[in-house]
Amino acid sequence: MIREIMKDETFLSRKAEPAGEEDLETARDLLETLRAHREGCVGMAANMIGVNKRVIAFQTEGDQYMVMFNPEIVKRSGPYQAEEGCLSLTGVRTAKRWRSIKVRYENERFQVRLKTFTGWTAEIIQHEIDHCEGILI
């Protein structure tokens, strides 16, 4: 189901709760909503559709979509300043990002995975993990 985009900064500033198997439908809704906004959005966190759980979805450089449950960055390198926009917020803002990140997350079967991301995909993931932490750019 395509959900409405949350714009309430008080809600968006809350740290997300851990996700579980009961959040698979949220992940499906997140992907559908992301696809519906693909012209102006490449990633979303569950709180952007009003669900305060640690679930993110994003488009990779190969135009594939990926979902992560309970993502956390465990290693980072190559800091830089980025300018980013967000569907939930107005305008463009600066944020400190890392060129390379290693992320521990759970897939749709809640199997733990560890993967390194670089470049544009890494920046998107960092933005969405910030949403999970209640950090607004």
C-alpha cells in the first residue's frame, strides 16, 4: 500500500524501535511508497510512512531495490560533506557522510548480513539510518 509521507518533525525525531517479522508488511508498504516517489526519492525509512521501526528501503546504483531490517553502520571511512534533500523535510541541507560503510542488517528472512557499500548507495543508506536514529538532516 502506498502510504502518506510523514512530515511531523517531532515524530521523525524519535529513535526507531527494533523491527521484527511482524514488520514485513511495513517493508512492503515502504517499497511501494518508494517506487511511487521514484522520480524524487531514492530511499526511505519506515518513520517516513508513520511507522517507528528500524526498516529502510533504497534504490541501489543498479536500479534495484533493497530492504534492510535493523541496519547499523559498523565501520566507516572517507568523510565528506554532502547536500541532501528529503521528502519529509523542506529544502536541501548539509550532512557529514562517509564514502565507504560496512552495514550489519537483517534481510527479509531476518538472517544477519554484513555488507560494504560505497558512493551514492552508501550515502543513501546513511541518510536512512539517520532517520532510524531520529536524526534530521
